Amino acid sequence: QVQLVESGGGLVQAGDSLRLSCAFSGRTFSSYVMGWFRQAPGKEREFVAASSWRTDITYYADSVKGRFTISRDNAKNTGYLQMNSLKPEDTAVYYCAARGGMITTRPNYDYWGQGTQVTVSS
């Protein structure tokens, strides 16, 4: 059974950085596309970033392009989301997700973590 566990969230000030981690277990991580999504209070879940299994293909939402970087260490079964120059509008619960097949920005991923809260104060 696949499990995803996020960590690294917290309360930071605008302009600060955070690195989220996503620990993957239960299957071969390198076989899966990895994605990050977020959901702010009162809003729908939205796409943030995605990576193919070799990280040779990456997608980013326009709102985070140039500030966030998705990466993965397949040997450690762990994915990461480095978030720099954080803004108050980045405040949300962040979820990592995994899917077999093609990389996508749509939320039709097979497996989801429980989420980690990121709060950015102004």
C-alpha cells in the first residue's frame, strides 16, 4: 500500500524560504510521477508543481514559477518542494501526490498525503 507523508510546513514571514518533504513508501518511488498541490481556506485545491520520475520534465503553476523548485531523490524515496520568496498568498495546506503514467497538472493522482500547513505572514 502506497503512503505519502509530508513534512516541513510551518509559519514564516514573507520573503522567507521553506522546504517541504514527501516521504513515499509501499512501492517503487521512481515509477511514479510526483506532484504538489495546495488548498487555501475557502478555495479549491490547485496545482503547484509536478515532476516526472527522472525530473527531466517539470511543470509549475505560473504563480510559483521562478520561486518554487520541485525535486526528488529516488534512492531515498523522497520528494521535495523548495519554496523561496514566500508570499502571504502562498498560505495553504500543501499536499504531495503520486501517480503512475504521464505527468499532469490535473489532480487525478492515485495517491495523496495528508497535507502540511504553510502559513506566510506579511
